[in-house]
Amino acid sequence: MRFRYPLQKIVDLKGSEKSMAEMEYAASLGRLRSEEEQLDSLSKERGAYEQEISERSAKPTALAELHLLQDYISFLDDKIRQQRQGVRAAEEHVRQRQTFLTDKMVDEKVWQNARAKSLQKFRQEALMKEQSELDEIALRRTSAVRR
């Protein structure tokens, strides 16, 4: 006799849901990493332009060029501010996906535990049935020997 869990499709569904939640979490981590890399790139670019201004201000340079560089640094500051908001949004999304994944993992574990308990009960009943059959065989042999 083979074990057949009547709610196996639910257990499988919960496993699939957990896998999907894992993929969504991984995607959100990838997005966060991308946002952080863009922020880092903008910060490095800003630093390079600050260095350029300090080098040009040490030499005779047209004031218009320095203003142009300063305007571009201001533009980069705005982009950095926007990028920080993007990073914060990505971090929040990661937290949400992590919470969702945790919930799905707990849900799957509950159903797996229910299946494991059912399997244990099935095995226990099978052992009891087998022992009962062995006892009956022994009883028949004993009664056959006495005759």
C-alpha cells in the first residue's frame, strides 16, 4: 500500500508560491544593486568634476567655464538626490519582498509539516496493520499445532 496525501496539490502550490517569492526577492535585490551602482557612478562623476573645478581655478580659466562646471555639478547634485530616492524605494521594495518571502516560507513549512504528520500516521497504521496480520498468522499456527 502506497502513501497518497490528499492535499499534495496544496503542498506543491505552496512550494511554487515560495519559489516565485524567492525569484521576486532576488529581482528586487538586483534592482537595489543597480540603483546603488548608479548612485555610486553619479557620486564619482561629481567628485571628478569637483576635482576639475579645483584644478582649473588654480590656473587662469574663464569664469564662464567655472560657472558651466558648477552648473553641471548642481545638475549632478539633483540627479544624486533623485537617485537616493530611487535607492530608498528599492530598499523598501526589498523589505516588502523579504517579508512576503518569509510569509510564503512559513506557509510552505506548515503544509510540509502537515504532510509529514500524515505520512507518519500512515506508517504507524501500516505497522499496526502488519503487526495485527502477523499476530493472526501466529495465532492460526498455534491453534493448528494444538489440534
